[in-house]
Amino acid sequence: MKRITLFAVIASALAILGGTSAVFHLTQDAYKAYMLGRRHFDAGRYGEALPLLTRAHALEPGNREAARYLLWTFDKLGRQEDARSVLEKLVQQAPEDTASVLWLADLSAAVRDFARAEALYQKIITREPSPEIRRKLAEALAWQKKYAGALAELTLLRNEIPDNAASAELFADVSAWSGNYGQAIDAYRELLDRRDVDKRIYFKLAEALRFAGRNDEAVEMYRKYAAQ
């Protein structure tokens, strides 16, 4: 067996201590940058918070709290693409973190990457189906003109929460966009039976009637819309 000299033992110990010290200082630097960045963020000084939170995240990528504040700062500064880049990395690190996946999906939709948003909403629905996610998925599908898929999701949504006016209106809208004017007309008429009906429904119904070639009925609805 090779003899270990005292010099080698000391050198090894110093290397370990040096590495531990380096890690400690990096962690401290990350914490200080995060805390100072957060103070600027809480005070509304987002431009000053950004470089500090960016440094904190770079030094300690696993710190989810620092990452969240960095994302919020990007959002406050209107830098959605930068926020999306950070989120992509976070989702890669923890693909089971539904909150991060949802945040990334919403940001993807905000920057009009509806294909990416669709895939992410689908991923969430397989784990935790909810009316909110189903509606967002339907919107992402509709923006891509995948009307059949959007209507399928909205039909499920209407069955889950039949009294939700926003979902019912979106169902009518997508029906109209897909050229299914008969279905759109019926859906808009159902909305008109509500007490809290929005005057826009009269106009949308008038448009659907016009495209369906039912001009006399369309004129009547345009008049009702103007009278509201």
C-alpha cells in the first residue's frame, strides 16, 4: 500500500476546507443578493432589483423563492420572454411542480406561443383537471383554430359548471368562429335569457344570424343592441 505523507493529508484537508469555504461564501453571496433584491422589489424598484435577483438565481439556481422573485420582476418590467426562459429551466429541474408548469403555460399564451401553452395545459389536466385549466386549454386550442378540440373542452366545461356565463359565451364564440352558426345562435340566445346579460351578446348574435343568412332576425338584434 502506498504510504500517505503528512503533506498529502494536510493538502487534502486544505482542499476540502477551501471547497467548503467557497460553497459557504457563494451561498452567503446568493442570500445577500436575494434579500437586497427583494427589498428593492417590495419597494417597487424593479430595475434595481433585477440585477441582484439575477445574480442570486445564478449563484443558487435551486432557490425557488429567489427564482419566483426574479420571475415577478421580469413580469413587472414586461420582459415575458426572459421570464419564460427562467421558467423553462425551472420546469426542467422539477417537471412535477404544477405551479411552475402552469406559470410557464400562462406565459407561453401571453407571448402567443399557443402550441406550447396547449401542451402544458394538457400536461396539467392529466394530473389535476380543473375548470380553470380546461378553459385555458380551450382558449389555446381556439387561437390555433383547433375548433373541434376547443368545443370538446368547452362542452365538458359547461357540463361541469353550467351556470358559468364566461364559458357559455366562449362556447358560442368558438361555435361562430368555426362556422357552426346554428349552434352559436342557440348558445347566444341562451345567454340572453340571463338577468345579467351583457349587451355585446346582442351584437354577437346579430353577427351570427347575418352570417347564417337570417338577415331579418339579424336586423332586429342589431336594433336591440343599439337600444341597450
